[in-house]
Amino acid sequence: MAGTERQTGRWKEKFVHEMAEYAINVIYLTLVFAAFTQYRRLVLAAHDIIYTNYWVAVIQALILGKVIMIGAVFRLGRSLEQRPLIFPTLYKAVVFTFLVVVLNLVEHAIKGLWTGNGLAGGFAEFLDRGPHELLAGSLVIFVALIPFFAVKELGRVLGEEKIWALFFGKADRAGD
């Protein structure tokens, strides 16, 4: 029985750890996507266009946060782990920027189906933004993901507890 209790305790501990990591992922990504949404709203407001798709930022963050965790389970970028941290950091930023673009495309496809315009209408709306806006949006997401993955890579190398202590703990404990 003691083995079962220990196993249950480890399972609960792992669950709590995974949920905390997911929450951190979602909070960071929500802030990034919400800032991007707010930027779009302000730019469009200058042309008297109302933009209110705030919930999309949260949904994208929830989905991408989980995709990032799945990527960690499959050890995405494993071949780069022995190289300087900039390599896995940039690799993951590029891969997940691409995934954000794909998620954005899926979002527009679903919106097209929802509004009765079909998949083609959703794709057309996605492409109507033009290559400059798509590239600019991708660049902003890429740059925002660099510090995100840099901290994750530091946590992998130094230990999550050390990173947590450096950011949120007492300064004298971080040097232990």
C-alpha cells in the first residue's frame, strides 16, 4: 500500500507541476497575444474600424500553451540541447512562430465556416491581410517567443527551482 500511496503522491506532484507550467505558458502567451490584439485594435480605430476579438488571444494562448508542452514531451529540439542555448531557443521560437501562423489560419477557417463564408472565405480573409501584415505579425511573435524559450532553456540547464528563485525568490537564495 505504501508503494501505491507514493505513486499517487508522485502523480499528484507531477500533475500540479504540469498545471503550473501550463499556467505560466498561457499567462505569458495571453499577454503577448493580447498586446498584439490591442495593437491591432488601436491601428484599426485610427480608421474608424471596431475590432473586438479579444477572446481569440486567450484561446490561441490556451492552444499554443498546450502545444508547447506537447513539444517538450517529444523533446522538440533535442538534437540542439548540447549546443549553446541560443540554438535551441531560436529553433523553438521559429517552430512555434510557424505554429502560431498555422493556428491563425485555422482560426480564420473556422470563422469562415461559422459565418457561412466557408473555408475558402476564411482563407481569403486570412490572405486579405497581405504579405506585409503576415510577415510583421510573424516577426513580432518570433521576437516575443525568444525570451520565453530562453527562460525555458535556462530552466532546463540550471533547474526550474533556480530560475524561479532568481525571479521570485529572495536574492540571497538564488545564488545557492
